[in-house]
Amino acid sequence: MNRRTFLWQTAATTSLVTAACSTKPTVEYAAHPVSAEEHAATIAAMKPPKRARPLVAVLCDNPGSETTDLIIPWSILSRSGVADVEIVSTEPGPVRLVPALRINAHMTTAEFEASWPDGPDYVIVPAFHHPKSPRAVDWIKRMAGSGASIVSICAGALTVGHAGLFEGRAATTHWYSVDDLRKISPNMTWKQDRRYVADNGVISTTGVSASIPVSLALVEAIAGTERANELAAELGVAAFDETHDSAAYANANGYIGRAIVNAGNLLGKETHAIEVADNIDELTLAVTADAWSRTYRSSCVTLGDKPMITTKHGLQVIVDRTNPRGLNLLPTLPAKPGSGIDTALAGIHQRYGLPTAAFVALQLEHPWPPGIELVSQQGV
């Protein structure tokens, strides 16, 4: 989801005066629980289409790819040990992640095809800054034609939609992008109250934070329930089924005022820093940097003692700063990566107040964390 588009398009149709201080967090309650039979059918539809040990291409578009959408699936599938996973870029050079971080892909799409001419088993598509990216759309079409299953994360569905793959299929996407996806794919059926949906070789998810459950579901589809549950426990993820409450995220009117207030607070802008070094956990790094860069009062950069570091599972992250001057250092990242979003929201709540933290949760389409008191406050 493009932050700037989200802010200004919605602001044009929203009353900002009453919204500015009335933000309430989204607490998710599943209106339609997922049965064991439904979950089993979804996992069966997500099975690898070609290889027993699948090959996964996580696609990125160099001008802008969503941070968590991209890094989380790559990290979870890499640490699972059940698949070969490559990050592939539409062109050579560094990849800008949005709203935070810069990375190097493992190879370009052309290099990937030269190495594996029969194509991958899965192509994972995060949200792109340019959802109509011709190189991305063309490559997705061709890989789908080779028999690959296509997995859109969040508003990555728009790019998959431009490839024509949702016509006649059920799908979902970030709550804010549903109407856009309907325009792109008029014969798509939006499946509500499901965090991820699989239909005939095309898998889609709701907002940013759905990247965690769908990645664990892919592990289950590849290697079975036991391995997926083991990995979920290691990460600190309590559940990863399709359960979701779409209606809880359907109205941004109570949040946009807070975004306008924060964006206009030019004197209160802060730059937060995460200290990075080799072997840092990229999953926790991604969700922390992503969340702290969505407040409209702050951005988040990496701070290190060399130009580039390599994360725990081999991702090259380009370091933003080597001098801490003018930066607010964030606390040590949580030990359990699965709690990264909740920890970031708690920190944002403490520093900027409930309305800002709740607005970040809305952008991530993430239910309000338990244990954070639901008491409205202005923040700093």
C-alpha cells in the first residue's frame, strides 16, 4: 500500500476535523471461523506444482517494493529449510524497499530464467510502488504460463491483477485496495473474512501483516503441518490459519485526521535508527522498520559500522547511516520475530500515543495487540 496515495486520496473524501483525535484501534474478531476442512482444502490448493523441494522466486521491483511483503516470505521460507528461495529483481542494482530499507536482490529475473529455464514453483509478489511495472507484469504472466503458482502479498494483488490472473478467480487484497482490484479484475470474486485465499494456482492475501500467516501456510503445504507448527512456535506465532475479520478494516475515517496532523507536524519529525550488524534477524528488522516508518511523524533507517551487512539467512542490506548523530536509537529487537509488529506498535503507542499506533496497525491490517490499554490519548 502506497502511503502517500492512501493519505491524500482518502483525505479528499473524509471529514478531518472530527477524526483528528478520535482514533480507536481495530480489535479483530473473526465473524466466520475457519473449519479444519476448509483449511485443509486451502493448503491442498497451495501445494507445490512442480518439484518435491520447490523453487521460490520472491519478485521485487527496484524503484519500490513493500518492505514486509517482500522480506517476510523470503525469511520464513528460507529458515524453514523446505524450499530453495531467491529474491529476484526486475533490473540490476539495489532495490528500494518502501517504506524503509534497501537491499540487494540475489539475481535479476533474466539471470533467474537462465539458471532455471523451466521456471519456479512459486512467484511471490509484494506490493510495488508502481503496480503496473511492465517488467514485473510481463514476468508474472510468463512464470504463470510455465506452471508456477503466483502468490500476491497485500496490494501486490494489483500487479497480479494487471497480469490478468484474477479473472474468474476468488481473491483478496489489502482492505484499501479492494475497489482498485475490482476495477482491474472485474470478474474477480472478493473473498471476505479470509487472511489468504487460494484459487487454481493463484494465492492472495489481505494487508501487510498477512505475509506471516501465508508464509507459514506455504510451509505447511510444502512440508506438512508438523513442520509449519514447529516453525510458528520458533517465531512466536500463535496461529496462522485464514481467520480474519474484513469488516474491522473497512473504514479509515477515524484515522485519516491523525495522519494529516502527523504529516503536518514538520517540527516534530524524528528519524529512528535500528543498529544492524551481520547475522541480524531480517524478519524482525523488516517489521520494526516498516511500522516505525508509517507514523507520518517518523522514518526509520539502519545504522551500522560498514556499508552493507548480511542478515541471518543471507540477505544483503545496504546500511543507511554510519553516524548516529541526530538519530533516535530504537531498543533491542524482540527475540521472537513473530512478536515484532506488536512490539513496534507498543513502542509507537508509548512515544506518539494511541491514535498514531492505531493508524499504523490499520495500514498493516493488523489487529490491535493484547495487553496495550485501549485508552485514547493525544500522544507527543
